[in-house]
Amino acid sequence: MFEKISNTWGLMGESWEVLKKDKRLLMFPLLSGVCCLLVVASFVVPMAVTGSWQPPRANANRAQEVSYYGMLFLFYLCNYFVTIFFNTAIIACAVRRMQGGEATVSDGLGDAVARLPLIAGWALVSATVGLILRIVEDRSERVGRIVAGLLGMAWTVASYLVVPILVVERKGPFAALKDSTVMLRRTWGQQVVGSFSFGLMFFVLALPAFGLVVLGIVSGSMAGLFLCIGIAVVYLVLLSLIQSALQSIFQAAVYLYARDGHAPGFSNELLSGSLQPR
């Protein structure tokens, strides 16, 4: 556990050094978050009004199942497309930066637009896998959740390098998925697990925000409470943007390390230990 925390902190620090060179990279997770909220609103509002947001019950007819899972698939597709589009943009900029070049927000967006067919194809594959995992989970709640969780973890690892491959090598979704799996196995072994946890570190960093809310509550002042909540929200939003940007930068570094044996600005020792045999 301590080794995992140490590795994560080191990798976050090296990713932060890349981000510091161009803080405009934070625009990509911001735009992604706004667009994802719009996607959620466009689906959640009509589904809530019609009551079709609930999964079909065991006695539901085929039409209800097709309608529900069809709508869910469209939601997954739109959400994945937005996420992958902006992730493509930030990874394109990060790769340029690490290779000594310059990159602007417009450069990143231009690179993403140039790869729209590839992005759409990978979004389609990701949405299909996501829907299958959801159906497995719905069919049997307890067993389904375990199976879907295990399959989801395996899928996340196998597809980890797909977007960087789409960015740099412009390969199609299936070729990129195959190359991602091959590169991971060649570099770290047959079955790998992450030896880092950005989520854990950012959870710890988020604790001061909850402390602020508690402080506002115990202050007994309504104005103080709203002020503390406002500061906490701003802090959490900024923290989430930084987390998203650092994870994308790190993803680009892992790809370069797996491809070339090194990633400029990153320690080979930390990258070699970022994934380990299961």
C-alpha cells in the first residue's frame, strides 16, 4: 500500500510538471465536463418525465427491454464520444509537449476533429461493451455485479492505451485494442494490475472541502455556511479538472514508455512500476 501511494505521488508530480508548462490543458476536462452534463440532461430529463429510467422488471415484455436498453446504449454512445473526443485532444497535446513541441487548445481540438471517425468507432465499441456489462449486472444483481466488475476491470486494463494509439498511430478501434493488449503484455507481463491510484490520492486531497462544509455548519451563520459551501464547490471542481488532466497526461506517458522504452519528463523506474504482474 505504501509503495502504491509513493508511486502514485511520484507519477502525479511528474504529470503535474507537464501540466504546469501549459495550464490551458485544463480547458479540455472543463469542456468535457460541460458537454457530458448536457448529454446527461438531454437524456435524464425526458426519461425522468416518462418514468422510463427504471430498469425493466423480470416480467417486462420485450418491447420495454428493447426501449430501455436502446435508450441506455444511445446515452453510453454520446457520453463515450464526448469523453473520448476531449481525451484525444489532451493526449495529443501532452504527447507533443513531452516530445519537445508546442501545443495549443486549438491544436488539440484540431487533432481530435481530424480523428472523428476513429473516435466514433471507439465510442461505439465502448458503448457496446458498457451495455453488455450493464445487462449482465441487471440479469443477476449479486452475481452479475461481481462478474460485470471483473470483466469491467479486465476491459479497462486491456483498453488503457487505445486512445493514445488512436492519437499517434491513427489506427482503427479493433487494431488499437489489439495493439494496446500486446504492448501491455510485452512491457509488463500477461496479466497486469495498476500500482497507482490517482483516485485515492485525490480523495485525500478532497477532504479539506468536506472540512470546510463542516466548519460552515458549526459556525452557526447562514452566510458563513454558504461561503464555505461555495469555496468547497470551487475547490472540488478545480481538483477534478486537475485530476482528469493529470490522468490523461499519465496515460500518454505510459503509451510512450510502452512504445519507446521511455517517456520524456518521466522516471523509467516509476513507469515500469506503474503496472505490475497480477
